[in-house]
Amino acid sequence: MALFSDDLTVFFDDNGSFTDLSFEAHDYLRDDFDLTLVAAEDYIYVGLYKPFGGIFAEFKTGNSGADTLTGEFYNGSSFAALSNLRDDTLGFSRSGFIEFPRDQTDWAKTTVNGESLYWVRFKTSTDTSAMEIQGLNIVFADDEDLKSEFRKVTKLLPSGDSTFIAYHQAARDEIVQSLRNKGNAKLKSGESQLSSLTKWDVLDRGEIKQAAKFLALAKITFDASDATEDKMYQRNLDYMRKYGEAFRLYFLSLDCDDDGIKDDGEALSVQRVEVVRL
């Protein structure tokens, strides 16, 4: 049985020998894991109970080789190349999004290491160096999004941190909880009771990216502030205002029927979210 029924299952396939990395991979703050891929025989499998559109890989130590990442999905008879794969990690060499359309042709469940899920698997073009991975899951924005708004944001990194992944994870969780608090829910197929939304029910990350970016910046500048009249506190207020504007104005596509696909009725769900200052 999958470790997380509503979250990713992550397996390392070492030439046919599987290791379950789901616990280490699902949270960006608690644990990390070491991995080396042999191009001719190893895969990373990532599965969910419904189709999904990508993951975010956070590395403490990335692959030092110049590799190309290959992604495949199960099309009902075999694993085939993912269409329109975008790899911001550049072959696992750095942290970034690995994204693809969730409507891959004939994407079907298959059983991998005893788990029947919608699977994608990744391999590199050459053997990797030893990698240290902090998490394989999803967030709604990353450090490059922060820099596009605040070029000197890296000067605010907390001692001991090399990225702002803690703030991205916190922003993601707060946004999902805000959506729940406003009465958004989903109805799973064959069930009569509504279920709570999860991060995997946001069907288009691009719709929520701006709000997630500003919320993370608000949290960062609040932590960097020493007094209510200083510059960082004023930035915090500005970013909270921008977060509120971004979140209130969005047409947010939510997976209300929990099938992983953006249906016509889910494409334009207007969200009205009340924003409270941190």
C-alpha cells in the first residue's frame, strides 16, 4: 500500500531492485537522501493516484555531469516518452521544476513495485555523480521567481540555508489551507462526501505562481525585519498587499472531481480569498 494515499510515491529502481523513497522525498525540510543513477539501468519512478503535471526537485548536491533527462509515462501498453517535457533541473544538476502536460495521450495506471498508480519515470543520458536530494514533491513558485521581483533576496537567506525552499513549502501549504477555508472542496468519483483539497488539486501552477511568489517574499521579509518602521517590514506589507491582489484576481482551476484533468467546468473557478497580514 502506498505510504501516502493522496501524495506522491517515489521509487528508486536500481537495475530492477526497488527502494521506496516516498517518506524522504515528500517533505523538503525533514529528510534528504543520496542517489546515483546508472544511465543504462536505473530510473526514478514518481506516481500519484491521478494524472499530474510535474514535480519540483530540490537538491543539496546536484549532478555534476552534463546530462539530458528523459521522462516517460505508461500509455496502457508500455512506457513512452512524455510529450513537451520541460526540465529546469538540466539533468538533475540543480533544483527546479520538471513539468509536462497532464493530458498525456492514453496515460493509464500500471503497477510498479506493487503500487497501481499513474507513473512517470526519469533517467539521465549518462551516469550521474553522487546526488543529495532534499525533496521531490511540488511547490507553486521557486527562488528564480523570487529573484525576478527582488534581485537581492538571496542576502536574506537564513544562516545555514542555501535556498528558500522552506518558505516556498510554507506558502504552498498556507495557500491550500486558505482555499479550504473558503469552502473549496472536491468530490471523488464514486463517493458521496466532499473531500479536502490538496496541493495536487491545483491544476495549473501558473495561475497561482504570482500569489505564491509574493506570499513567500512576505514571509522572508517579515523574518528579516527588526522593527515595524524598518525597510524589510515595509517590504513585508507591500508583498502581502500584492499577494492579496494576485490571489483575489485569479481564475483558479481546481480539480473538483479529482480526476487529474482540467475539465470545462473546472477551468474558470473564481476564488475570493481574504488575506490577513502575517
